[in-house]
Amino acid sequence: MSIHETLKKSIPDALRAKDEVRLRTLRSLVTALTNEVVAKKRKPDEFLTDEEAVVVIRRAANQRKDAISQFESAHREDLAEPEKAELAIIESYLPARMSREEIASFAQAKLKESGVTSRAEMGKFMGSLMKELRGKADGEDVKAVVDNLLLEQN
């Protein structure tokens, strides 16, 4: 069963459990997924592939993270708490991300393959690395690891 279908079928369970936060979060995710289906010029009753669904769910997670940081910078913990609860639910539907150690070992192997030695070539290397790690690793983590690897080389 795809992620999209799983989310849609989780709504009745949240209703029965009277879990308002989960219900609100699931409904917003299903709405975002359906909007994406329509934007791709498909019928609204079709489902997204898992790769497409993960992109939409990550977008929703990033929106929650941005909202949390803005609320916290404005000292509005009362508004940040519901966003944190929603973010935890959203992240439970995302595949696990690679750790920095896993990224480092992968990047080291790629670095040896590509022969990149200078910071000038880092952009190209980062692009190829991100293409392979898309959806598996956080871009900020990858950038930090690559920066460390290039610093160690020089």
C-alpha cells in the first residue's frame, strides 16, 4: 500500500480514537497530496507514487519547522506546541534519514571515484551527491559532511 493510501486510511482510525491533532494533521496531508495529484493533471481519486508523496510530506514538515522557528522567535510557545505535535506526526510517515556517519562513508567513496580535490569543484560534486542521496539524506547534513571532507583533504 502506498504512503498516500496509508494516510487516507488512517483518518478513520484517528476519528475513532478522537485524536484531534492526528486527525487535523492527516487531513491536511491528504489535502496536500490530493492537491498535488490535481496539479499533475490526474484525477483526484488517484494516488501519488511513494516518491511523489514523500516530496509533499517533506514540504509539509518544512512548513511546520518554519512555523515553529517563527513562533519561538516571537516567544509564542502556545502557538509553537501544536506545530511541534503535528511535525512529530508528519515525520512518522517519512522514511528514515541517513546519519552523518552514513553520509560521510558514502561521500568518501564518491570523492575517491570522482577525484575532486579543490573547493572549486565542490559544487559539481555536491550536485552529483545530492542527486544520489535525494530523499535519503538532509541537504544541510550532506553539505556539512562534504565541507569536512574537503577541509581534511587540504
